[in-house]
Amino acid sequence: MFGSLIGNPTAPGTDWGEQMLNTVASRSIAQLFSQSESVDVQIRCSPSSKLLQGSIDSFKMDGRGLVIRRRFPVKEMSFETDRVSIDFSSVLSGSLSLKQPTQAIAQVVLTEAGINQAFEADLVTQRLEHLELPGLESLTEGKPVSFTQVRVQLKPGNRIQLVAMAKIGDRPEIPIVLETTVEIERRRRIQFTNPEFVDESVPEEVRPESQQLSQALLDALNGMVDLDRFNLDGVKLRLNRLETRQDTLTFNGYAEISHFPKHG
């Protein structure tokens, strides 16, 4: 399942201590993901004798083709630390244990296709079903609303096009099409702001209803996309900025690492 777990332990300039650490750390990091194409770890410690005191000069992880919680694909994820203190005895037993929490520079790259796959996950779809929408009773007649078939298309300038269908009781589905800006709030929440309703993509007879439901959909999404819901074991991500580029959405920030998952 986990391809290329130990990277290239025989690379020039990598001594036995770094090789051992790279192997143990790669196996530990791989446990964070349901699936991965590659997880490559590079640990630097010179001279190797510093390992006996549990001192590492730097730690870098690069992962590709990752899947979190079986349903959330990530194209690339990387994080890199400066000096780290570890328990050397844990390495000898085949695991990696930090003496104290550390922070790492982090980057996460999502694809448009991966984002749309994530919108199909039960954790997401269940939170968009049977919603009560106070203030829209004249439209919904007091019936709950479900948003389905949510799709995004990434646009330049941190904008996305958001498409969905709204279902109210046994009435025909109402299409929703809008463009919105993607922003970061409190370093952990993804917010959709500055919406623009795309009139020409919605039949004229349902445009007023579609526009009202568009804001309701954004309200639901803004209350849901919180990184703390997707934390990895021992790794908490915090974001500083994001950027849309062609078919990818890239997040830059840092990772708070409290511990590594135990292998096996």
C-alpha cells in the first residue's frame, strides 16, 4: 500500500544513523495516511554521535498521492523542521518519539479533482442534508433543504466556481451556480466570501430561489470546513496563505507535531 516508504537510504552522504532514522520515520509517517504513493523522509544529523543525545539537525517529509481518512485525497504534502529532540531509545525499538512538541513549515497541495472527490465523502454529504433554513420559510415552506452534487472549479485569484443542486421536499431540484473567493480564517478554517451569483447559468424562472439558496449553501460550507476535523494523529495543521493555480489549490503554513504515530 505504501510505495517507496524508505526513500533512498543509500544516498551519498547519508550514514548509518541517518539511514536508520529515515527508515523508522518513513514507516511512522506512513501510518498517518489511509493510502500513499510515496512517503520520503530525509533526516540530517551530523555527526551521528549526536543521535545518542537525541539531537537531529533537520527533518523533512515529502509525500505524494496521499489519502486522509480514506476519502480525502491530497496531491502533495510536505513539512520541514529545524533542530528536533528525540528519544533515541525509541528508534532502536523501531519507532520515533519526540522529547517535546515541535513546529514545521508545511505545504499541502490539493487538486480540483481531489476536492470534488472529498465533497462526495459521507463526512461532507451528511452535513449538507436535511438542513433547516431560518428566514427562508416562504421559499422552503418549512421543509428541510438538501444540497447535493456539489462541484468546484478552481479559478485564478483564489476564486472558485461552485455548482450544486438544492432539493426541497418533492419539488424539482433547483440549480445553484456562483463564484466565490476562498480565504483562511483563524489559520484553520476555510471561508467562502464575496459571492457572485451566476445568473446566466440558471433557468430564469428559478433564479430568485437559486440566489437565496446560494447564500444558504455558503453558510453551511463556512460552518463545516475546519481543519481540526481532519487532523492527523499527532500533527495539527495551521495555514497562513493559499493560492489557486490552474487545477490546484496550495496551502502554506505550519504543522504542530506533538508525536509520531507508532509503527504497526
